Amino acid sequence: MKLTPCLLAAALATCTVELIPAASVKADLHVAQAESSTRTTLTAAQANASASALLRAIQTRDAQAIYDLLAPPLKSASSVEAIGERLKRAPVIDSFRVVEINPGLDDTTVDTVTVTNEGTREAPLILVLDDDGKLLAWKWVGTLLPIEQTALNFVKDLQDGRWIAARYYLDLEFQKEISPADLERKWSKLERVLGGMKHVKSALVASQGSEQQLVLVTIEFGKVTDNLFVIFNSQGRIINVDFSADLV
């Protein structure tokens, strides 16, 4: 589920891009859904190639190549020089493998595993790619920021049918636009179209610390795994949620 380009760009306009360190790439992947059940134009092979290219660029400390692999909103908020500085501080990952690719409605979630500390520690890493295979967001599994927890709580209340409780997380102005009944209608139709919600995989911050902050909640439905885009204000209140207009 993807926000309109202008809203997404606004949410990402002031974000900072961290780097994913790597030393080698090994692709051993599982495609979790058949592409016929999704709407994204990015194939599993293309997603794997994009993830591998990103890791190869980090392996060789190629700041320009990394910059070229960022989604346009992220690219506008960063620079080759800034990426180069982060590369100098990036720890070395001994190996890396792609383990699962989840094509969504209009983005793709790639589950990977990195090995660090001379092969002694595995650290799962999630990447979210746009339709062109460019990086939208990433997250080390096991870390959780406050707005990520809020996004997870919001989705959990929706899943459990607690419409009034879910509405609590919305900014007051947004609450004026969407009632508990609206939340029920939108979420119920979303679940019906996507085959029912199975579980939430993760919440990933794409931008934070600015007027608008963006969190992607990765959800496994019966037919597809996709990302719900949730925008927060600087006070940590939700000011927009993308339920995908073509669905609801």
C-alpha cells in the first residue's frame, strides 16, 4: 500500500539514510507469494538483483552506487558525500543472504540475514523496495523505536476490532476526518480483499525527527505481504494512513 508520490516525498524529505554494511553476498531466497496475486511491477528476480547490488556497493565502499540505488525521496535527502562518511564508520559484515522475497501491491519486502563478528553473529535485516527496485526503508530486526511501537499498537487495535482505541493514536485534526466506523469499513475491506490478516512482521522507520515521520508496517495477509504506510507528526501522533484508495 503506497502513499501518493507528493505525500510520500513530503514524509521522506528530511530523513537521513543509514547504511547497511556488507562484505559478501549469497542469494538463497524463497518467494513467499506468487506474483500473479500482487500488483507490483517488480519481479522477484529484480528484487533479488537490487538487494544484491546494494550489498555489493556497500562491500566495495562505492558511495555513488549506493546513492544511485536509493528511492527518489531518499536520494533528495542525502548525498554521495554523506554516504561516503557513513561508509567510513560502517562495521564489516562477513556474509549476507536473501532468504525471502514478498512482493506487495506496489512495493516489495526483502528479508535478509547478515553475519557479523567474524562469522559469529547473525543479524536479520529487512529491506523495502519500490516498484523500480530502489530502497524505500530498511530495519535491523530486534530494534524498536517509539513511533514504530505506536504504529504496531495502532495496527493491533485494528486487527482486534478496537476501532475507538485505534483512533486514539490519530492526531486530533485527523480524528475529525475519520470516524471509528470509517476505520472499521476501511480495515475490514482491506482484509477481505487481501485474504485476511495473518500477522505483523515488523515496523520500519523510513524517516524520523522532522515535521513528518514515516513508518512502514509490514503485514502478512492471506494473499500477499505488504506495507501499510503510516505518517506521524513531530509529536508522534498519526496524521495519515494509506489504506490504498483503489482498495477502500
